[in-house]
Amino acid sequence: MPRLSRFFRIALCILPLAGPAGAEVLSTTNPSILDNLCVGANCAISESFNSNFNQIELKSNNTRLLFDDTSSFGGFPSNDWAIQANDTTSGGEDQLMFVDATTGLEVMTIKALANSSTLVLARDRKVGIGTELPQADLHIVTASPSKIRMHDTFGGSEWMITFANGGFRLQDRGTLNYPFNIADNAPEGALWVKFDGKVGMGTTNPQAPLQINNTDTATNDLQGIIVQNISGLPGPRGLLTMRNSGGSYFTLENTDSGTTWFFTHENRTPNRFIISDAVPDGPEMTLTADGILTVPGGFVVNNTTLNVPDYVFAPEYDLTPLSEVSAFIAENRHLPDVPSAAQIARDGLDMTDMQMRLLKKVEELTLYTLDLEAARRAQQQELARLAQVEAENAALAARLARIEAALAER
């Protein structure tokens, strides 16, 4: 028997056996075809096979190889398949199709003029697109941006993975936006999701639901987290919210100085807002929901723009007469230059401004007091002078009485 690599063996073949002129019958002898075989309406009696060693040729206007499965036993697969070259209608495409002959659907298609190595299945199960030597389970090599496009015809969603433009990008084809991008040369662990769902940015071993490590040595202010609304539309927005079933706090830790500050939402009544350091000497500040602020230490305002009212003591300061102050109070029911209760209820209370206004009133009150003291002293001096005059007058009156008495005796 000839070598199988040189000849093609078939179980059933068409041979010109005995029978009516031109008739063909099925052979039952499991024959082999020597050399080459041409099948199709356009095969010549003496077909000339080219130098590419085409042992089998399908030669016709429409060429199709059908796999007709005649299995009739229950449970056995019986689907029919076909390999078809080119469409069978005018204007159709030049392509090789693998067809599910039972349903008539084209399962896989290879277009004519496809590039070399368009699809390569390597012996180590790697798949190459555009490469003869795939180096991964799926290896794509192109001279233009590599893309994987996914289209959901039911829901209409369409996305595309792009390996170009300096990185790995994910595009929403409906909006043409790129919601996800990883640039080339991104550092190790730029975005990392652990097996337990923890997310790391700048670390491959996040210890919290979200951990951000920054190794940038720059000293500018943009080294943390920026939350910014860029819509350009004015209006208040909640840009940062932290929720917990109970108390919560966040920590500011200076690893250089070893100092730590805690900002705490208290987990018991009255659920105060507390600022404290790591020293166990109690909080440095507390604030209740009723607006009661407690600062155990001092309260210092170091604002160089404060208008400290020392000008009240200048010689040219025009101190308002008390009569005018009295008239103002009678009409307005509050001191001049001091906001009323209605103003404070409407605009709030600026503690620093109020302190300066009260200091001014204290200084003016001091001037009023000094004026009253000067007047009191002057009055005392006048009273003393009048008492002396009265004493001198009494002495003169007594002398006059003695003189009159002496004259009366003569």
C-alpha cells in the first residue's frame, strides 16, 4: 500500500464501475486515490494539478465541502457541518466560511487578503494575532493601536480595550469617553486589588479598604487627595462624607515629629465633636450639637490686621459725650458701635470683632471714669475750699459778734 503522506484514503468514493453508460455507483472496497483528486463541475478529464501538490481540488463556480452526519442512534451527535469558499450570490464576499449546515449559520469566517499570521495557534496552546511566535496565551502584535471591541447587541452597550496612546485604555464607544487608563511606565502597584478586596494605590499590600502610598519627594501642596467638582455650576455640594454605625474619627500623624492629632465624632451622648492629641490629658476642644464650645486651654487670636482700639487714648480722640450715649441707648436699646441682638441673630457673632469692640468700650469707659474721677477731685477740692471759706466766714462772724458785743457795753 502506498505511503499515507502521499495518498489520500477515503472510506467512500465515487468510481466509474460497471453499470449504465455514464452512471456512477458507490464502491464498498475502501479504495485509495492514487496521486490527486479533482471534484467539481469544472474538473477536466485530464486535470492538470499545479506544483503546490494539491492532492484534492474542489473546482466549481461554488465550492463547498459538506460533513453530513447520518447518525440515527439516540444520544449520538448528528449535526451537519460544511466548509464553504466564497459567497454564492452576486456581490458576495471572497471568504472562507465554517458553516453549521444544520442551522445555516456562519460560525467562523476568514476574509480574503487577510494578512500573514492573522491568527496563529501555537503548539503550546498560545494564540497569536499578527505574530508567528505568540509569547502569551493571547499575543496581539500590530503596527497600529491594538484593540479589543465588545458589543452587546441586546442592551446596546459597547466597549473597547485599547493598547495604544501611551498605555492601556478602556473606552465607552457610546460616549467615546475613556473612564479608565493606565499609562506606560506606571510605577509598581499604581493600582492594586488584593484577594480580600483591599485596594492599594502605590502599594501591592494595602492594609485597609483603601491605602494610598506616595513616594514622590516633591514638597508642593498637591501630594494627597483632591476632591474637586469641575462642572463650573455654582452651588453647595457634599464632596467628602464618612459614615459609620457609631462614632468615627480620622487621624493626622506626623511621622517626622512623632505627633498625632485625632478628630473624633464621639460615640456616646452628647456625641460631641472632639479635637485631641495623643497625650492622655483630655481633649483640647469639644463642640456639642447645641453649639457649646469648650476649650480647656487658652484662646489666642494672632491676626496682624486686628484694629486694636489703642487709638481711644490718643489726645485727638473725640470721646462721645455721655449725654449722646444716653440718647443713643434710649433710642436703640444697645451701645453705639456694638451689634444688636437682632444683628447677631441675623449675621452671627464674630468673636474677634466683638472682642475689639468690647475693648474699645472698656477703654472709653476708662476715659469716662477718669473724667469722673477728675471731676470728683475737682469737686472735693472745691468743697474743701468752700469749707475753708465757710470756716473763715464763721471766724469773721464770731469776731464781728465780739466787736459788736464790746461796743454795746460802752
